[in-house]
Amino acid sequence: MKVLQLRTEKCVQCKECMSACSKAWFKEDSPALSRITVENKATYPNINVCNQCGACIEVCPTQALERDANGVVQVRKDKCTSCLMCVGFCPSASMRFNGTKQTEPFKCISCGICAKACPTGALELLTTPESK
Amino acid sequence: MDMKEMKLLSEWSYEPAKIHRGYARETLYVGLGNKDGNYKFEKRPVSDDMIEKFTGGRGFGLKLLWDAVTEKTKWDDPENELVIAGGPFCGITQYPGTGKSYTVFLSPATKQTYNSNAGGYFGPFLKFSGFDALEIQGKADRPVVVFIDGDNYKVQIFESTLEDNNAYYISEELHDYFAKDEQDKRTISVISTGMAAKTSYIVGLNFSFYDVRRKAVRLKQAGRGGGGTVLSDKNVVAIVVKRTKFTGAENDPVDIEAIMKAGVSLHKRIHDHDNEQCKMRSVGTAHLTEIMDDYELLPVNNYKFGSHKDINNISSDEYAKLFSQGMADGCWYGCSLACARL
């Protein structure tokens, strides 16, 4: 399974990851459109991104959420009815939505663009042994 | 599927209205004649005044019924109508409860105007097909199926070939009949009633949807007032609607972002607290049993008492052991309360 490994102790809160993510997927540099977020929690960084646990798959009423060949949870927009239940039911609050761009939710798909943009190695795209 | 092909009796095509701010601003009238096979179809406009005064599903139903009948009309007269209407929120996918639509009719049970609502997909699909309401008037000369094809913008009346009057049988067969394949079954909703409607004044209406997880047709009820008896009296076996495509903003709301935020906020609270509070997702309205017992509201011994010492035998915990299948049973999209059971 492809998943982002977080090394929070290395994070300097530069938010280059958020910028790279939103530019890659929405062609716009906006924190509100990033699938990964970095927040300052009492001076410590708090990185929030999907860990591909798949709890959302069980919640979706149209089976629009499914794992791809890499074990990454994907939103199939052709099946999605924009009910956003996956957003409210995500255990780590990592499913995103933004009504200015689209009604369907969006999430980290382990593309690794943020990891490449990270100057300190706080993010790494790993392939874990579990295939599902 | 073992249903024979149905003969087309009448057909009508229409230009669909586009939904703006929750209203299509058109309603559909289907006349079945007076046992003479004289079918009639009409689009009727919805005025600003009608929206201002009557607002939503129940109001539209009352207005259309009022216009259709006189003070002398009886429930089994041909001019009695079965009106089905969703309000401006009907079909919104982002938060719970928006699959509901209202049925309004002169009731065989009370001989008065009656309304009863149901979930399922019929109301949203009717709206997405371009209609704020559906009026069915008259009586067919033979058992018919009314089909609103919201994909091809046609209304068709078929002679029913259904061999059984059971609501589950009717719904399952018609989902099969009008769907191209398994995936397509969720684009259909069927309104039907059961065989008891032939002999009783109190029989309800069933509104269907296709559950993709269970791979089964599920029924929700507009159970009060005898709407099923009215449908049966009109010789209508079923009303079917089909609508494949719709977006998350099909109702064209003023502020979709606000709706999305409100929806997510509700979903989050239901996710966090439902299992401790109402248990709607795990046991549905069965959780009321304990609450009604605690508050002395159960009709024990015909309301002589309000609670019972053996309540634990019928509590929601017992219910969950016997019936719950370990998954939430949704209804219309976005209803994270998912109170439908069985």
C-alpha cells in the first residue's frame, strides 16, 4: 500500500507541501485546496493527511470510494453524489471538500508531490507490505 | 425476472424544466380517464404565489388537491387525486432527510384530506426529471403502470403484466424491468401498494430504492391515511420514475458552499455522538423502546400502564441481536442518520 509516512519532528511548518499539493491538483496555490494540512499546535507542527485506512469506503452509499491497485483509496467521481458523508465520518478528518471548486470531496492519493517539495524530509512516500 | 413485456397504452414527451433555487416550477398531471382508457398528460406551471403561499411538498399537494376536487368529492370518486410532491430541499444530497416527499389525497380511512410522507428516491428523481409535483387523477380501465422516464423525458402508461400484488414483488420486478443492468437499478424508484389495498381502507404506499450494498430493493412507507387504497382504487399497480444523472448541486441552491459546510457538520456530529445518543445508525427508531419505557409512554395493557418490567426482552439491544446486520442502512444519499432498518 502506498502511504505517506510522517516525520513530524523534522517539519519546520514551511507549508511547501500544501502549496505543491494544491498547485498540482487544482492549479492554484491555496491552503484551502490542499489535501495535506500543516497546522501550528502550541508551536508544534500537526500534519494531517489521509493514512489510507479505508473507513470511508464502508460509509459511502454509492460505493464511489474504492482502493486502487496500489491500495490507495480513490474517489470515483462518476459514482459520487457529493453527499460528503465520507468527510464527516473520516476518523482522522483527512477527507477534504471545497464548494468553490467542486461538490465532490477530495483526498490524498499518495502521489508523493508533497514529499518531493518538502525541504526537510518530513514526508516520505512509502510502499508498505499490506497490499490491501 | 419473470415478468412479461408490458403493452404501451399511451405516451407523452415533454421538455424538462431546469431546477432553479429548489423549484422546477412545473408539475406533472396524469389523467387516467374514467375507466375509458382516455389518458391525459399535462405540464402545469407553478406560480410565484403558489411558492410564496404553499412552499413545499405538503403545501403543493394540498393546493393541487384543492383545485382538483369539490366539497362533494369522495375518496373513491375519479376526481380524487393522489398528489406526490417534494419541497425545495428535496433531493439535496449533502445532509440528512432530503429524500422525503409528501403524498396528499382524500383519505378512505378518515374521509378527509390526508397527507403522509416517505423517504426513498421517488421525490428526488421526480424533481430531477423536471417536476415539483405529480398529480394522478381518474381511474384506469385496466391495471396500469405509470412510468416517468426522466432520462428520455417521456411519460408512459403500460398495461401491467405483474402477476402478484405484493409490494416487494412489484418493486423488485419493476426495478429489473426498467433497468439496463445491475448498476442501473439505483436510478429507479417505484411507488406501489400491497394486496390488502383491495380490501382495506388503511393501506399505505411503498416508495422504493435500490440498496447497492445488499443488492436488494428496499421499501420506505407513506403509511398513513390509506394512500395505497387510493392508488389501488385508481387501478394503478405502480408509479415508476427513472433518472440517471444528477449532480451534487442539482437543486441549484443559492449557496452550495454553505449547504456543504452544514452537511459536513451534521455528518460529523452524527459520527461522533449517534452511538451514545440516538443509535439511529445501529438500531434505528427501535432505540425509542427504552426511552418510552423510561418516560412511561409505552401502551402497556392498552395504555393502562406506561412501562413494563420485561422491557429488556424487546429493547433495542435485543432488536440489534436479532435483526441488525452490522451495517448502517441508508436511504436517500447524504442521510447519515440511516434509520431505515430491515
